[in-house]
Amino acid sequence: MNFIIKLFISSIIVFALSYFLPGVHVTTISAALWVAIVLGILNSFLKPVLVFLTIPVTFFTLGLFLLVINAIIVLICDYFIPEFHVDGFFTALLFSILLSVSQSILNKIFISDK
């Protein structure tokens, strides 16, 4: 049940961020749901591989390169979903930061730790 709540929270945040960030375009709420699903899959399978391959760079940048990896994941999601478009790298970087912070806050509020 927590997975469905997290997915719903993520899709609402993606849809809301598309209204506030001028470079992020989501056409429908179902597209936002697909973005949340694809981001979850990419974060589960591709992100650990990218983190492992970029350990030296991440170490030298004191972990800030992980933000770049998050932006790359968003751009890959942009490639797979036609109803979702991000204008550029820096927009994807800002979108990933705002998405992560919003998810963290709302998951703390709505998800029980039981």
C-alpha cells in the first residue's frame, strides 16, 4: 500500500512541478503517473550502475555529482515518455532537486513507518 501512495505522491509532484517550472512539460496526469513509474524503475536499476561507475568523480566532487546523475535519469525518462519533455540539462537538474525534496517531505507526512 505504501508503494501506491508513494507513486501517487510522485505523480502529483511531477504534475505540479510542470506548472511551476517553465522548462518542464507534462500533458496529462496519466503522463505524470508514467513519469513516476519510469523514474522509479530507472532509479532502481540504472542509477546504482551509474553511481558505481562514477565513484571517483563522486568522491572528488564530495557527492555533488549525484545531482548530475539524477538529472541524467530525468533526461532518460524524457526520452522514453513522449508526453513528458524537459527543455535542458539545468532544467532537469532543478526538476530532480525539487522532486527529491518534495518527495522526501511528503513521504514523511503521508507514509507510516510501521
